[in-house]
Amino acid sequence: MLDRTLSDIKGALLVVVDGPKGEWKAKIDALTSDPEWMDLEIGVSYYGSKASEVESLLRQKYQAGPRPQWVLFGAGPRVVATGGTAPDAKAMAKVVEENGIRSVIQILRDFVRRNPDHLEARATLCSYLRPRASKKTLLRTGGKVEPMRPADESYDAVKEQKEREAKEEAKAREQQEEKPPLQLSAEDDQAIWGELADLLATTFRSGDWLEMQNPWTLTPDETAVHSPLMQEVSRTAAPEVERALARNPTSWSHWQLWLGLTRTFGGKPIRPLLDNLVPVPTYSAMNWPPYSVRDAYVKDARKRKDWTGIRDLLMPQIEMNRLWEAAQDQRTEWVIRKDGKIQENTETGDYWRGTFEPLVEALLWLGDAGKADDLVRERFGKHPWSGLPARAAAVALRCNQSNLAAQWSALGAGK
């Protein structure tokens, strides 16, 4: 796959051959977090466990030196430079300049300039500008860039998703006080986000985004909340997306855009928008709004502590489910038991995390502890899986409700 990648390289790629001990990993992570390196826009493929195989390819086909080593490739592919010590950003910048290497962003930027009506090229340029702006913003605001994933490491999408959600939950719990996001200075904002903001403004103002095959590629990154330029673009574009949703209420691409745009300028209640949208008559009321929309909104609203928005969105879903269950002659729910205890399964755990937990948390912060208690006991009565008491108690403690935490911890005790 590396050989295939090299044969189709467009800009430049740094291939790093380390070894199973990963002695260079920290140095390469530091390099990719260097602002000077980010400006070079060079891709990096780091190899650890497969180092010997990669070394063999580099030595036999591309006449590179012994391991440990790095090799900088340009289009062709051609070997531009090699080294036996960890690469340095300033030295690499000199090599790039002397060899006339053009980055993918430069190539796309020139193409868009020559072909301003090429929507796919414009969307692709946005998709490259966004992560670069995000990394630079993280560094400017005191954040950390995620360490690089080795190119030869197996990718577990489920594991990565769970780890990301766990980090986000932990971060949200630490933020007990409302703190407005740090804003970039006008100079930094223009340097980091200016080009992307101009592209997005043009695309939304002209209506071109509606013709794009994948308009979700225009969705601002979470770090855009630090950019006044991106906030203004998002605030102006949101009504355009709302008008598009009125014509196509279940479009996930449009919903992704709306959620990302409104998050950028501080959030917006979803209930008024939902009340003005009319799904087709055959669309089930139990599925409105679409689950993906609801989950994404709740996730964002919890970060913003929009407890009223969460309650207004989720409570009707609970009430609808109650009506449906009451209309059934009997209700059967599959359970998993281990050592006599009912265990969490995908359905029950996801339903608790995505619906009941944020709703209970919202009710507690809004001062409606009685309704929150009813919800927890009702849910545990229907499906008493062993993990629910502890998770419910954790929510109560987070909301400064120690008495409820003690009561919920004791649910199912002795059974």
C-alpha cells in the first residue's frame, strides 16, 4: 500500500522507518505539532511494527539508506532527501524550497483559481484547509494536537469512537463553570481561518453548496468556535441551511451542516426549527427527529449546558415511547445475564447514554429532581441491567445531588 501511495503522490510525503520499540515516535509527534512543519503541509507515514518490510522496499526500490531513517518523497515519486537522525522543521523547509515542492493545498488553490466554478475542487480545498486551521488553533489556544497514528497500526473504528467519546465526557465533566471559548486575535484569525472563511462565505452566498455532492464537507471544525471570522460566516449561512431543511427535512448532510454552523457561533435551540419542519406524512412520529440528528444535537447541547433544549427535545420522545408501550398487549425485552445479573447490551446501553442519561442530567440541572427520579426508576424497572445504578448515581453526583446518588446506587440491591 505504501508503494501504491508513493506512485500516486500529489504533493510530498515523509516516510519514517523506526522500529517496534518506537524510539522516534515522540520526536515525530513533536515535529507534526510544530507550526513551521504545518505550513509545509507535508504528509507523514510513520512505520514501527512493519519497519523491516518498509525498509526493504525503500532500500531495494528507492535506494534509501539504513534504518532508522526518513525519506522525503516528491511527486513522481522521487526521493528528495533522506536522513539518519530525526528530521527538523527548519531544515525540511529549506529542502522543500530548494526542490520546488508544492503542497496539495497549493495545487488545489491554483486549480480553484483557474476553475472558480469547479465545486468539487472547492469542497476538496475546504477539506484540506480545515484540519490545518484546527491544529493551528489548538496550539494558539493552549490545546494539544493528537499524537500521530502509525501507518502500520491496525485501525479499530469502534475502539476509537469509544475512546473519543470517553475523552469528551471526561472533559465535559471537568468543566463545571461556563467559560466562553478563547477568541483568536484578528491577525491570528485571518492567518489561520481567513482563506477557509472566504471560501465558505462565497459558497453559501451563491447557493453553490446546494449543488455539491457532499455538502457536509463544508461543516466547520469544533475549533472554529475560537474564530470570529468563522462565527460570522456560520451565523450568516445557518438560515440558508434551515431553508434547505424545510424542503428536505431528513437530509443528514443538511443537518450536519446546521449542527456544525450553529455550534460555531454558540448554539441555537433545535425545537423552533423542528416545529417549522414538516416531514412527509408516511414518516413515523417516533422517528422524528431522525436519531442521528437527535444524538448529535444532544451531544453538542451537553457541552453548551443547554439543558432546556435537551429536555424539550428528548421528553416528547420518552412520552411517545410510553404511549406506544401502553398500547401493546405485552412487551418483551431481550436481556443478557452473567452470574445472575442483567448486563448492558448495545441497545440498552446506547439508549441510556443517548437518551435517558442526558435527559436525567438536564432535569436535575433544571431543578426537576422528582421527574428525574421517576425516569431512572421507570427505566430500571423495565430493564434492570447491572450498570445502570452506578451510571445514574454518577449523573446525580455531577449535578450535586448526593441524596439521589445514594438512592440510585442502591437500586436493585440484594436482588
